[in-house]
Amino acid sequence: MKRLLCALLLLLPLLVQALTLDEALDIALKNNRTLKQQWESKAAVDQEYNNVLGSFFPQVTLSGGYQLEQMNYPESATKAGQTASSSINGTDSLSSHAVPNNDEMLIENDETIASYLDNVVGGMRPDETEKTASIYAGVKVEQVVFMGGKLINGLKVANKAMTIQDKQYALAKQDLIYNITQAYYGAVLARDLLEIQRQALELAQMHRDQVNNMYENGLVSEYDKLRADLEVSRLEPDVVEAENRYKLAMESLKSELDMKEDVTLDDEIAEPEVNRNDLQTSIDEGLKNRIEMDLSNIGVEIQKTLLTTEKGNFLPNIGISAEYQYFGSGEDYKIESDDYGDSWSVGIGFSMPLFTGFSNTAKIKKARHNYRKSMIEHEDLTSKIELQIRNTYYELDRDLEKLGSQRKNVELAERGEQIAESRYQNQVGTQLEVFDAQLQLRSTRLSYLNAVYDVIMSWEAFKKAVGRDL
């Protein structure tokens, strides 16, 4: 059982995933929720462009229906009343009465007319129950011909909005890459600082063991022994603090990557290769390549297009339409072949505002103000980007100079620690010299790593400021 446990402990580091910066970036680009939201917004705006584009095509509508209807009339509507024949001369036929011969022709004519009226009125009287069926189908085509330029300008705005979403997605991607790079190298820095603290503690422990051995042989005083023990005790809290900082940095990185499993960092902090132009060339590069400048330019173009659109409100709207209908209706829920008919129509129409209470004029003025505002915002953004490039340029200069100094300091501190250790072992120097040399070496190594990290992030910030790919 103990052997199995020891084997698992030895294999545990191998089971933890080793993560490089490129792998961390790939994970972030796949899993980041903000980037996913930007992608969905981009896809939605793409479909809105298709929606606007559809207005240029004919709008075809198909309609149809089938209906059964039954009408039950009241008795008062279907009851037969007095006929015209009976109203001529009571209820008997006129021909049954004796009349002069010269009036026989007139009487016959009256009876004929009365009989005819009775048939007409009887035909108009509904049955107690009527059953009808009807069916119809139709197709209608509508096509906008002219809308004062609103359609074409709307399509232009939709196209620019689609471009804006593409740019915003690229900007969000760039920000994510920068943040992940910063978090990754921040964790690497915390890891390396922890390693330096551990090495300093191990070196102090080794020195303490040497002093204790020399003390037992009577070569050093008890004061030297106490100083060696005190140095070890002083470094132990620093190691604990460095371990906590490393844990926090790793948790921050895992949170950025939305990861739950433990990982180790495979990359090292190394001095980056800096390749940049002079300040003015860098400013020109940034104003040309920055995504924010593209977004601002598109925003100005959109406001200009909207101003043109509002001016089109004074122009007429023209459209054409065509419609065809086929229908049929029959009694007793039956539709015979001769019960069908059809109709069609074609027309062109227009509408033009004559007076809108000056609302169209107000819309034009509002659009003009928005256009001017967008131009001012573009000028302001240009100034801010120029300032940002200058700041990152000077910060990179400062960090590069600081890195050069720290590189020389490490070389000097390493040489000083070697000399102090040799002097103490040969009983020429004091233990205080050794402690001071070790402290100086540890401090310069920490400063050097921080300087490398500062250069890395200053270089990334400069590339971001001038619009280069990260």
C-alpha cells in the first residue's frame, strides 16, 4: 500500500496538464463568454443586413380559405303572406265571377300580373334553413419602386453596422489576448519569484549547516551561529507569502480561462525581442491600424448616411402592386363547376408628405447635429490614441533601460556573493558579508524578473496601441 501511494505521488506531477501561452490563448478564444456574446451579436447583425436587403425584392403574399355557413331564419321571415291574386278581388279568382264580356281581357291581364308577382315574391322568401359553401384563393405581389433613397441608405447603414460588429469582435479578441497574456506571465512571474525565494531559503539553510559545523569545530563564534539561524527564520515567511501570491495568480489565470483542473505553466519569462519604429512613425502606424479608428470612421459615415436619409422624407414614395383572386360559392355545402369566378387588379400608387408639422425639418436638424458630434468624437479619439501611443512608447523606453540596469546588477550580485562566500570559508570575511551578499543577489534577481515582466507587458501594450497583432 505504501509503495502504491509513493508511486501515485511520483506520477501526480505528470498527470497535471502543462500549459503554454499559446495553449492558454486557444482555450480562452474557445471558451470566453464575452467573446461568444460578441460572436452572436455579429451573427445577429449579419441577419439584419439580410432583412434590409429583402426589402428590395417583391413581396409576394398567398392567401386562401374555405368556409361553410348555415343560416336558420325565424318563422316570420319564411311565413307566406297574402298573395297578389287574392288581393285583386278577395280570395277568389276574378274569372269565377260574372263580368261583362268587354272586361274579360283586362281581368285576365290582372290575373297574369298578380300570378307573376306571387312567383317573384315567393322566390325572394328564404327557406327556413340555408346552407352555403365558399372557397377562395389569391396571390398579391407588391414592389417598392422609390422611397426617397431610404431603402438604399438603409442598406448602406446595415452594411456598415455589419462591419462595425466585425471590428468590435476583433477588438474584443485583441483585448482578450492581452488580458490572458498579462495573467499568464503574471502567474509565471509569481512562480519564478517563489522559486527564487525557495532557493534563497535553501542557500541560507546550507549556509547555516556550514556555520553549525564550523561552530562545533571552534572555527566561528556563537554569534555567527545565531545569525545563520536568524537568517533562515527570516526567509521562511517570505517563502510562504510567495507561495500564496503564486496560488492567487494561478487561480486568476484559471478563472480567465474558465478552467477547473490544475495546470502547470510551461513557458518561462524571457526578454522579448523589441522591434519598433521612431515615435512619429509609430503614431502614424497606430492611427492607420487601430480598430477604434476604423469604428470611429464608420460611425461618422453612418451619421452622414442617416442625414441623407432624413432629407429623403420630403420625396414621394412609389410602389406597384398586382393581385389575382379565384373564388367560388354554392348552396347545400356544394360548389359546382359553374359556381367559380376570378378577379385581378394591377395598380401603381404614390404618397408624398405636404405638411408634417415641421417634424421632418426637425429630424434633419437632429441628424445634422449627430453628424457633427460624430466628427468631434473622431477628432477626440485621434488625440487620445496619439497620447496613448506616446505613453506606451516612453514606458517601453523606461522599462528597457531598467531591464538593462537590472541585468548588470544580477551579474555584479552573483560575483559579489561568490567572493563573500569564498572569503568567509577562508576565514577572511565575516558572516555578515555573506548574508549581505545573498540578500543582494536575491533582491537583484527579483528585480530582474520584475523588469523582464514589465518589458513584456510594455511591449504588448505598445503593440496594442499601434494596432499590431498580439
